Amino acid sequence: MSQIMNTSRRHFLKVAGIGSGALVLGTVMPGWSPAWAESNPGDRVNEMNLFVSIGSDDRVHIICHRSEMGQGIRTGLPQVVADELMADWSKVNVVQGLANEAYGSQNTDGSRSVRHFYQTMLEMGAMARTMLEQAAAEHWQVPVDEVYAKAHQVWHRGSERSLRFAELAEKAAALTPPESTSLVYKSKADFNYIGKDVPIVDMQDILSGNTEYGIDVHLPGMLYASIQRAPVLGANVKSLDDKDARAVNNVVDVITMPEFSLPAAFKPLAGVAVLASNTWAAMQGRKQLKISWTDSEHAQHDSESYLNTLKQRVKNQGKVIRSIGDAYSGMMNAVHTHSATYTLPYLIHAPMEPPAATAVFKDGLMEIWACTQTPQSTQSTVAQILGLEKDQVKVHVTLLGGGFGRKSKPDFSVEAALLAKQTGKPVKVTWSREDEIQQGYYHAISAQYYEAGMDDTGRVTSWLQRTAFPSISWTFTGTTDSPSDGELSLGFGDLPFALDNLSCETQTAEGHIRIGWVRSVSNIQHGFAIGSFVDELAHKLDREPRQVWLELLGSDRHVDPEPEGFKYGNYGDPKDTFPIDTARLKNVLNLVADKAGVENKTAANEAWGISVHRSFVSYTAVATRVRVKDGKLKVLEMHCAIDAGTVVNPDRVRSQMEGSMIFGLSLAMNGEITVKEGKVQQSNFHDYPILRMHQSPPIKVYIVDSDAPPGGVGEPGVPPVAASLANAIFRASGKRIRDLPVNKHLEV
């Protein structure tokens, strides 16, 4: 339970741009105990995190502490507050929060913004409404149960008198907030905004170009930096000839970036920055640099041979992380067996807007503007690397032109801060598309092995699965060669099947390039492998894929992998609140299969493929229809069903699902990063293509109506996509694709 307080308004009013006489509520997130700088409660506003304010202008001002990248969180969280408050949405103003540890986690990834802050937002709205009602009751000298809030006013039932929120704000501000446990919440049937399609608050500004993304920031006297970074992880500048670069018109300076030892973590890569009075000049000057690099132990890395190594490793018995019965004996006693190995290459995020950050260092304060998913990590990393205290680093969050996890790594903000401090001037660092693809953080290359044993009726009695991929942890340790429990909790160790015998195993995989989280993380490879393997079993048994899925999922129940030896993370959420629920998995599978008509007869060379997956405590099923003719693939349509529990804004959920289908298709059809001699070979969209308009099919989304707590939305749509596509291709052409991307096998 969060603690909500009636706070003084100095800082909030300044940020929100509103006058005095406002009701301002702040809340301290669970698990965070602020050390108040002063005993006066009136100064605590500087330590608070989430705020709702009602001023004399009758507007409700709400701080959003999460980053907006198109998912609609600057709309969704305020929607919840406004609904419980009974506010008029047209009078709501959203204020972007700065980096502050008091907010709890500001790391906007993991599809957790709504599921982690929904209840707090309800409390904020209900608290403000309750205080306004109390203020009105005192004003009219009537019992509080005779008043009620509606449409930005408080009404008296007996006389139908009313007062605007603005008329009550100052009086409400003098009240002591009630205990959270005493609050009365609206019923679902009375929601005005929750569960309704509400346009995002930034829509008109986005359409008119009246917005500020990371790349849009401009400060007086600013220098523009373009950085040539080491092509191999761990290499440093050996020698530099910058004479020609300095001769380029408008180039101001050339600076060799500091060297940092591995592990990489969030440290900038070694390199040379060219600073100029405009971005074009900086980039042109950079082309004239002559740099030789030191040797690196990772210069021998070759992704093709490495993937072959991983494929061999997963064929051998590995470290058991979860087991039921005896899978090996069960396999030996099986009447039929089937096995397959699946692989994925390295992948990159490729957001529309590459990383960009602007910094200025003045009077001992570092101020940063960045398209960051993680302002707190930006603040702490910059402070650590530059030798500052965290309160000396101020981070402004701009809108993000896409993120997908890349902008949760603050290395680009550190680059801007380093250069700003050294030059004494504002500096903007702009990454090019080539920079983003060749020196980014990558989704892990991987191999998965699956084997099933069946009895004479076709029932699966024994199941063996192995996975191998370089861990994200290696990026931060430099030594880890096995996936973490958290990564294995993403579609592998949490297998929801009802089995007599099971062995989930891992193999080692060393790191050689920066591995980071990409949208849906390890669910990408595990969703592809398990979804494909179930389809292979269905074909072997001559049964409909849906039937085999339902048989494997078994009875309606909650699955707990921990008694079977696996330390299950459950996306950081309690298992009793967000259990692995096979009934919900089966429901979305049946919903999408029925809506799409996957078992209906299709035209020649056409077929449906389906898959289902639980991730980020939500349940998603995907059906894809394709045509394969003369070696050419055409994706004809996609259907998606999601059970994300309570949905705040269905419009944004549909948008996220559509984006997930496109993102997942893009990875499955085209995504491949290759590495030779430690260097990434791709550089732009000509050799790392993303999905084009003609490749994107019509998409239909079905949202399950649910009263369950909110689940994730941004990422759960991705994992079933690749398997549904590969399964459709097989049923249309007889060609089974186990090694992605598809464009290595078919013309797309």
C-alpha cells in the first residue's frame, strides 16, 4: 500500500506552472522511506513522487513519472487518476516527471507501467475526490455522505447545490488525507475513462510537430557531436590522425573519448568525437578521421561458427533447472519420439529515432535532456562516471521515437555529459542509424533443443528442452556464461504443460558483444521454439494444432515451477496475484482460433499457423495466414487475442498489439545481425531490413474482458508471432523453418 500525503506545493506548482491555493497530493511508493531533509511537512513535496494537483484554474495537473514512446502511458496512468477523481478529462494536464528515486522505478520497460502503478493511481484519484467531498460537506455544513463528486464538481444530494473543484481546492488542501484503507472506489460499471478509448494526450502536438523528442532539443551555443566508436568490443584508440577532420568547415573540436575497462555495462564505447556547429559538419568531419584500434579478445568472434557451437551444445545434456519425474527414462520408454533444434541470430532494436542526448554542465550541475526509458539509471550512471553526486545530475525526459529496450541503456547520455563537462558548452550527441546498428546492445544469438516422447495413444509423456544464449548478465559482469533465472523465467522454465516427465536444461554461452534486453527479451527465442515444436508434434500425430496445445496445457490450474526446482521470477510480481493460469492460455488460444477460422479450408498454397504464449503476466495467442508459391512468401492476415487483465485504454492495447505483430514479423522475416572478426556486418536498413508496407498484413485484435489485475501489454504480443508464421509456412508449403530469419529460406 502506498502512503499518500497532502503536501506543500512549492516544487510541484513550479513544475506544473499553476498558482497557489491548490490541493496537491504526493505519494511515497511502497518500499521507499524518504529521509526528510526538514521536519516541516510543508517542504516534503521535494521528496514526493506522484502528484495530483487541483488549482484555482480548475485544471487537474498530474505528473507522469514514466517515459512515453508511443505506448500511451502519459495518457493511461492519468486516465486512472481522473476516473476515480471524477474529473473532466478536458481539464486534465499531464506533466512529465524528472528523474527522482522517490518515484520508485522509472524504468519504462518490462511492460509494467500500468500493472505496477494502477492501484497507486486509483488511490491518488480516490484520495483527492474524498478530500474535495469532505471540503464541500464542511462548506455546506452537511454530512459527507450527502455529497458526491461528478463531472469536475461536488454536488449536494438534498439541494443539488454544486461547487467546482477549483472552489474547493484551497479548503481541501487544509485537510488531513484519510487513510488509504478507508477509501471507497468506483465500481467497474461506473468507470468513465478506464476501459474506454481515450486519445493520447500528445496526439495533436505529435500531428502538428509541436513536440520535443531527444533529437529535437536545442540549447543556445550548443555543439553537435558525432562519435566514431570502436568497431570491436574492448578495443581502444591506438592512434589518431584528426588533421583532415579539423579542416572540415564548421568543425570546432576533436576529442578522444575516455577509455573504460570491461565489463561494458552502461559505459560508453571507446572512440573519437567530432564536435561542430551543426550535425552535418560533425558527421562529415568524422568521416575524415584516421583511427587505428588496439587488439581485443573479442576480435575473433564469428557469429556463424558461434551459432553452430551453440547448436552442438544444446544436443548434449546440460544443467537441469527444473524437473518432473525422469525425462530420460521416459524418453527411452516412449513409443514415439520427436526432436528439433531452433536458432535465432543476433537482433537489434532499430527504433525510428536512434539514441540522442543533450547535456550542459554549469555551476557544478549536470543537466541532461534525453529520449531515455530510464531517467534514474541515466542520473546514477552519469553521476558515477563523472564523479558527481546524484543530486548534481538533473535528467529531463523527452518523448521517445520508439525504444524497444535500447533507450533503457544510458550510455549515449553519458557520452553527452562527458563532452559537455570537457568543453564547458552544451553538447548534443546524435547517433546515426549506422551507429545504432553497429555499436548498440543486441538481442542474444541462441539455440534451443526440444524433444518429446509419446505413448501409443499419442499422449506426450516425456519432455526435454535445452537452451543456450549469451546472458545479459555478461554485459554487466564480463564473466557470466549461463543465462540468469530471470532470463529463463521468460518462456522456458515456466513451461505450463501437464507432463509426467520433464527436464529443462541450459548450456553455457560466452558473451562477445553487448547483450541487452530487446522487446519481450528471451521470450523471443523461447516463444518461437516451443510454438514451433508443438506444431511439429501436431503434424506428427496428424492432429489439429489447437487440439495438441489443449492436451499439453491440461486441466485448468495454476502452475508453480518452484516446487520442481526452478527459481521462478514471474516478472517481479507475486505468484498469488499473477499465477500461471492455464485456463487463460486456453481461452485466448480458442478465441483467436475461432475468430480467425484456422481450421477452415484454405485456398491452394495457403494455410494458417497458430501459437500461444504467456509473458509479462499476460496471455497472447496469434494466428497467421500465409501464401507460399514459387518460393515467395506473402503474409495475408494476422489475428491476435490478448488477456491482459484489466485494460485501461483499449485503443492503446490494440495499437500495441498491432505494433507487436509488425515488430515480431519484422524480426522473424528479416532480422539478422552477423558478426565477423568481432565486427557487426550490417549498417542500415538496406542490410538490416525492417518490415515494409507491402509486407504488413491486415491485423485484427481481440481483447479479453477481464477483472483480473492489469498485466503487461507492450511486449506480450511479440513471442507467439514467429512461431505462428513458421507454422503457417510449413502447412502452406511443407517447408519447416527452424532457423530464423525466414528470408534465408524464402523470398519475402
